[in-house]
Amino acid sequence: MSASTVSAHTGDVGFLRWIDEPDSDKAISFLSDESSEWRRLDYSTMASMVRRQASRMASMHAPGQSLLVVADDPLEQVVMFYGALYAGLRPCLIAPPGVLGRNYTEHLRAAAGTLAPEAIYVSDTLRVSVEDACALASVVVDVRATEDSSTEYMELSAARAVDHAAILQLTSGSSGVAKAVMLDLAGVDEHVDAILTWLEVNAEQDRAASWLPLHHDMGLIGMLVTGVAAGLELDIMTPVQFVRAPLRYLECFAARGATISAMPTFGLRHIVRRVRRARLDDFDFGSWRVLIVGSERVSADVLLAFEEHLGRNGLSDRTICPAYGMAEATLAVSGVPPTDRWSAVPASAVIDGEAGPVPGALGTAGGTASVVSCGLPVPGREVVVVDEKGCSVLDGVVGEIEVTGHSLGRRLSEGDRMSGEKFRTGDAGFVLNGQVYPLGRLGDATKSNGRTVFAEDVEERLVAEGIDPLRCCALLGYAAQGTLAVILLERPTPEWMAVAKRVAQSMFDGDEYRIVVAPGRSIVRTSSGKPRRRQLWSSYAHQSVEAGPSI
């Protein structure tokens, strides 16, 4: 044991190099719940905390062991994540209990069953909440990120991180139990470089801000790992802080100089709904260069509304960069570069086989929803669309998206759809002029009147007519008589019921549909906020409070 240093051991792993060579002029800032102030910790301080935690973990675990980390404090998550990697371990950040509610124990047990971790590290504030679930692990350790300089360091092997560490990510689990994906460090390094190239990141001029959860690939790889690897100033909020005070997030760009961020479509919608125009009078978004939008179906109408809402304050029409990605791909598959204006095609044109690019400013065409382009494949990725037999289809034809590349992750189970550098995603979409247009999960679609309808299509219509996106869900499948569409509404108003009937009748004329009324928090969701449609189908497909004419 030595109190001086830990030997430099990150080797050629570029995204970990900051731990051995920290820049004390740059920092990560965390928004405090107690004071509502930003706590700024420079990279030198953060690196010291990481090395201290790594020493502690290395003294208890053999290289290559897997660990689950359950914390709701981003600072603890960051220290534990990098500390585990630096110690040659394989961390997996798990959503804290508040995200998954009553399904949390089941979620944690499933994750532990898949990963077989040596330990579940739980912060003090969450011990009681996860006590039952953690009983299955042999070790539970307090992860408080101390800055006590008296802590002794264990000298680590120079090859420990390079030879043994990996990142474990859970898929969203929207169509079943979440699956575990292992990312090797070299692949992450390669992918981080690809993201920095795609977004044209300049370490001297750019600054990042994020409210995305670190247990999700978009927040972990997209914002934390990539931002820290580039040496950017980084502001981190929690999702709860963003939902409660989206104006504080916008201040990161107007007052604190942030230029890069990312979020799903619902985040843009939340800002438009919650932040009144009058509150933005003194805001200037002229320096906001990149806003990656992904993780769920990207809505052209929401993009337009967001641009209109913030455009008066200098937001560029090239700031929004729609993107497509997944945990199995480390993160990004394709994305629109910040030099281009996003674009869309009318959904009706795709169905008719006459798809062609139209300006994003059109949004919708003749009242028909449009499909937003998620850009060209990022460096190191190739995308083809295949039919049921795995044969590639023509440009503009809908099929299953297949991804190839060097930095794909490896599933720890059910690897039948991942073969070496190739992955059949289970997502439907098409490629047009090289650009990728995702449509939705193949398992969340059905045929109605000769057309393929995706659950996201139904939900977009419901939300466009005023229904809360967090209180509605579409479930599509087949019953004894053929197509069955279920629209699930949590505590609906009479107006919502009327909207749901109107949407169901227009989209499923002649097919069976049901409108199911459910109590609050009935729509179970994944750790990234997506509905668990397969689980919901089992629960609600054969119930009904309001029914269509075919029942």
C-alpha cells in the first residue's frame, strides 16, 4: 500500500486517459438538489476520487469481475463507473428505484441473473429501497464518493484496465426482458472518436450539458464518456431536475455557454409545454450548436415546435441532429451532422413506394405524419435494410434494419441476432439516398387495411390531439378475429376518450380496437422511459372499458 500514486495504467484506452492526465482547468459541474447551485469539480479532483475508489474496489475484487451500481446521485455514478473501469472491472449502472417503481425488484433481479455480478454497489440513500433485491448478491458496499486525502492507494497493475475492464449496458427491454451487452474498451474508444468526428467537436470551443440518466446509453456514452474523453466542461442535471425545472437546463446554454446536448423527443416537447415564451426574453441560444434527438421515434412536428419556440432567441435551424442508435451498437448508428438541416419524408409516400426527401420545415404533408431522417451512418457503421430472409431490399423499401461495424457490443445471452460485426436490430425502417429512417419495433406493428401501422404512429396521433404522452400507450397485435389495437389511457378525461375513439376509428376502420382505462402509473416503462409493450399486452389486451364497433 502506498499513499502517493497509482501507476499509470490506462495504456491506449483514450477515453480513460484523463484519469492519469487530468486537466485542472476543465471540470464537471453537478446541480445540487439542496442548494440549487452548481458544484464544480475539476478533472484533477475527479481523477483523484476515481483513483481512490478504484484502489478500494481493486482490493476486494479480482480483475474482470462484474459489478452492478445502484445510485441516484450522478457524482456517485461517475466515480463508481470510472473507478470500476480503472480497477479492471466491468460496471453496469442500473436505474435507481424511482425510475421503475413497483417493478424495480424484478428488474434488478433479472439484471443480476443475467450478469452474475460479484457485488451490487448501493449508495446509502437507496439501501432500504433495494434491500430485498440486493439480498441475492454476496457483497453490498457503500459507494459514497469521499474526498478524504488521507485514503491510502493500492498500486494497480499497469495492464489491469486494458486487459480486463469492460462496460456493461442493459438494453431498454421494451419488447421483453432487458438484455445485457458487453462493450470492450477498444470498441468504446473507436466509437467515441466516431461521435466526435460526426459532431465536429472542438475541445477549446465546445461545452456539454445533459439531464439524461447515466444508466442509459445516450446519457452514459453519448454525454458523459464522450464529453469527458474530449475534455469538455460538462454540466450534469438529473432527469427529475429537468422535469421540474426545464428552464435551469436552458440556462446551461444561454448563461453557462453549453453548445452540445442530447435528449429524446419527449424532452423537447416538455420544454415547449413548460417554458413560457415570456421567460425566454433575455435568453440567447445563438451558441447552441448541437442537440442530438433520438432514443425514440423522432417527431417532425415536435422538432418544428421546438425550433419555433427557441428560434426567436437565436437557435439555429441546424442545431437539431436527429440520430438513431442502440445499446448493442455502443450508442450511435446514424446521425444528421450539425452542418445540415434535418429533413423528413411523408409517411404516405413511403407506403406508396414513392419516398423522396422533403425539407424538414414542411413537418407534415397534408395532415399525414412524416418520417424524420436520422442521417447517414456514423464512421465505422454500415446500415442495410433486409427482408424476412435476410436479403437486402431496394432503396426506400421498408424492412428490418441491419447494422455492421467494428465496435458493436456483444450480448451476454441470446446472441442469435448478433453475429461478429453484424446485428439484426429488430427495428423496422428504410434507407433512402444513404440516410436511415427508423419506423419502430417490428414486434410493435400490425397490418390494417393493407398498411403496416406502428405503435408509435398511433401514439403520435394521440399526442398531437392533446393527450399526455406519459399517460397513453398503443399496443398492436392480433386476436382470434384478426388485427387488434389496444389504446391504453391512464385516468383519461372525457375529451381524451373522444380523441382515442376518433383516432382508433380512422386508423383501424374495420378492425377490432379497444380503449382501456387504467389507473395512474399502470403503463410500466423501461429504465429509459419506453413502454414495456409485451408486458402491457399480456395485462390489457383482453380487457376493455370502451370498445370499438367490432366488439
